[in-house]
Amino acid sequence: MVLPVSAATSAYANAAKLINGQGTRPSVNQVADLGGGDFAKMLGEAVQGVVDSGKVSDAKAMDMVNGKGDMVDVVTAISETELAMNTMVAVRDRVISAYEEIMRMPI
């Protein structure tokens, strides 16, 4: 089962709602006051870093195809992208695990 990153952000907002004892979902400002904005910002920056790494490796691969690049640079860029993707997947799995754990907590 694969859940999007937005599910983790929603889980964090739901946890904030439970902490506040509110009957409705907290507003974006309320979540940001609890640190939710920082969490969402951190996730966004991490995903953007992976995207940027992928673009760099694509550019180096295209340079190699056009005869302008070096094989070592291409392999290094691809390895860095692979590491970033593996890290992002590991973080996603941990966030989903935390979400599931929160959902199992008695109210």
C-alpha cells in the first residue's frame, strides 16, 4: 500500500487536532503554530531535493549521450539520486508507520 506525502501531513494535522481537543480540524495557522508548518516545509524541501537530484542526473546523462559528459560524473549523479530516493522512501515508510500507530491509539 502506497500513501502520498500529503497523507503524512494530514496525519500530523489530525494529531494536532487531538492534542488541542478540538472538534474540528485545525486551521493551517493553528497547525503552523504547533510546528506543523515546519514539518510540511521540511517534507517539501526534501522532495524538492530529490527532484533536483534527478534533474542533475538526467542532465549529466544527456551530456554523456551527446558526447559532452564524463561517465564517472553520470554514475556519481545517478548514485546520488538513488541514495536520495532510498532516503525519501525510508522517511515515507516511517511517517506512514507513525500515522498508523497514532490511529491505533485509544482516544
